[in-house]
Amino acid sequence: MTMRMKWYGFVALALLAVGVASAQDDATWTVKPEWVRAHEEFLASDAMGGRGSATRLEEIAANYVASEFMGYGLKMAPGMTGYLQSAEIDVAMNTNGRQRLTIVDAPTKTSRKTFNAVGYLEGSDPASGTILLTAHLDHLGTKEQAGDQIFNGANDDAAGTTAVLELAHALASGPKLKRSVLFVCYGSEEVGGLGSTYFGAHPPVPLASIVANLEFEMIGNQDPKMPKGVLLFTGWERSNLGPTLKEHGAQLGPDPYPEQHFFQRSDNYMLALKGVVAHTAAGWGTPPTYHQANDDLEHLDLAFMTAAIQSMVEPMRWLASSDFKPEWNKGGQPKGR
Ligand SMILES: [Zn+2]
């Protein structure tokens, strides 16, 4: 009898220990470098031809992202019947022979589709708001020139797309969060933020319920002006989002290139114009490979990238579990259109 009680007691203690250990496993997550490499090897491959804005290859990239979202267990966003949102983009030629792309309501003879991949992780208290994590999946496609003609965009912005994918993977695999999280990879950023403009006009949740948007851009290289392992955060002084995330462990710091106006140069701006507290986290502002054909896998610092994504996992879990509602500082919100 005594022996048996001891035995049961031991099993109960062992089960308790296993329970504690698995709870700890849930709270930590390791972003594996091979996952980061796998996304890059697909998105930045020559076969993907540089993922030109509003092209068939952009559509394939969007399908890849959507399929990964499904694999991680993300759901379709409210009101959506799939993981893709598409917009009609008219492609006109300017008098100087350059393409001019604009969103149109209905297909035209010269229009093409652009695609946003959208995944949704529902929180336990959806009324507490939604966090929006974004990147852009398009790049410059190909250009006729001597030598390499494929602009792979491994850093711009397959790297940010990889960050959104692996944050979706991490957050969907962990404990249930209070707030919902929308993961969106936009098409047609490179031709004027058209995917994000369309998303801002047709959001699956009301824009007023989006408490913060963080875009990931070009996190494939360490910026020589930033402390080691720290991402630059555009428009740092415009709101209390960056400083508060930093207080909660995010490796973020002020953008050292205010003259470059990076805050206005990515998808976050389209949402910021509509009032959402929206910023971009980036690695090196404009590395030597910026908008060059050699922005390819070989020129990525995959270890830096993996560490950068890892560093955002816990801060994003905190943001999605807290009551903190970021606010614009006085004069920080850009004027809406
Ligand atoms: Zn970009």
C-alpha cells in the first residue's frame, strides 16, 4: 500500500514536471536557419524571375505564402473566402515610355492582377484589436542588360516576406494570444505601394481595430550604422510603438538615415496615411545590392536574418497579449489623403 502510494505520487510528480516542461517549450520558440533558407531559396530563385509587380510570378509567390500560412494553421481573414486578395492594376505607358500602374475597379484591356497573401490568427479576445504584420512579396522582375538580368530581390523583400512567414509560424505554434494577428504579404509595392493601398481600402477587419502595423523590409544585412543585431525602425520619433517594443526586448533602434525618408518608402506609409500606427523595421537601409541584380541569396546574411526574426518573436507575443495601444506623438501622424 505504502509502496503503491509512493509510486502514484512519483507518477503525479513526473506528470507535473512534464506539464511544466511543455509549458516552457510553448513559451520559447526557435526560428530555424533552414526554414529561413528554404523560403529564400524558393522566393529568390531564378525560376521566380524577380517576382515582377502584378505578374504571374508575383501570383505564384503569393500562392507560396498563402500555402505556408495554411500549413502553420492560420485561418482565412474575416469575410474572405481564401488566402489571397487581388486587385486589378491598369498598366499604361507614359509619354516617356515608362510604365504607369494604377488600381482600377474593373478589368480593362491593359489591366493585370496583383495579389496580397493574407493569413489570420484569431485571438481569444478579438475585441482587444488586431496586430498587422506585413512585407511585400513583389520585386523588380527582369531587365534587359548585360550580364545577370534577373533581379531576385532576396533582400527586397523576400527577406521581409520570410520574416512574416516565420513570425506566423512561431505565433501560430505558441499559446493562444489575446489579440488577433493579421499576416499580409503585399503585391505591387515596387510600383507605388498598390497592394497595400488596395488592402487599406478593403481591409478584412476595420482599420480602427488595427492597433499597430509593423512592416518588415530588407532584413537580410546588418546596417553598419546600427548596433550589432539591431534593426532600424522608420519614423521612430513619430509614435511610441518603437520605444515600447524596445522596452519589451525588441532589437530595434532609431533609423539613422532621416534624410532618406524611409518611413514614407514602404507599405506601412499607406496604412499610416489612414491613421494606423504603422512603421517599418529594416536591416541595412540601402545596402550595395539595393535594386541591383545581385540582390540574391549569395549576398544575404542568413545568420543575421534568422537572429532578427527570432528577436521579434517574444516582443510580438507581448504586443498581441497586452493592452498597450500605441499612439502617434504630436505631429507624428502623416496627413491622410
Ligand atoms: Zn522593399
